[in-house]
Amino acid sequence: LPSAELKIDRRFVSSVGSSEDGDELVRGTIELAHSMSKAVVAEGVENEAQSEWLAQMGCDAVQGYLFGRPLTAEAAWQWVRRGGRAADEDSSGAVV
């Protein structure tokens, strides 16, 4: 099937930085996808260490709980209306 990107499942991402075999598998997947001119998206990123490791490996995009929890449709609209800020965050990004 034609595609522009490859997504790495969270089960693989969860091991980066703590498993040498897992690191090699994810690194190799990123390299293979890039050799095929595909962007790479890693899902299930839960901490800064994972995000930084993936960035160092050249991962193109990341998603996961580090950036936000799933929202209901209504909560998503409220988030958009607030300009992408949490309900307890002011316009400077400070928590109030």
C-alpha cells in the first residue's frame, strides 16, 4: 500500500533508552523508513527521555501522553477555543 509515513507502535517506543535490542529495532526502523523516503511517527511517547532519544535518531514526529491525554469532542473544542492551552494555564503558559 502506498503511504507517506510509517508509524512506530507504542510497544516498541516504550522500551527506548532501557533496552539495547529495543533501541536497535527502533533505530533500524527509522533508518529503513527514511531510506524509503517515508516520514516516521512514534506513538506512545510518555517522557522527555523518549522524546529526546527519538529526536536524536531522526524521528520526524512523536505523539503520546507526554503531550496530552485523549479528549472528548467537547473538551477538544474547548482546548481549541483556549488557543491550545490547558484550562488552568494563562496566555503566557503559566499554570494559574
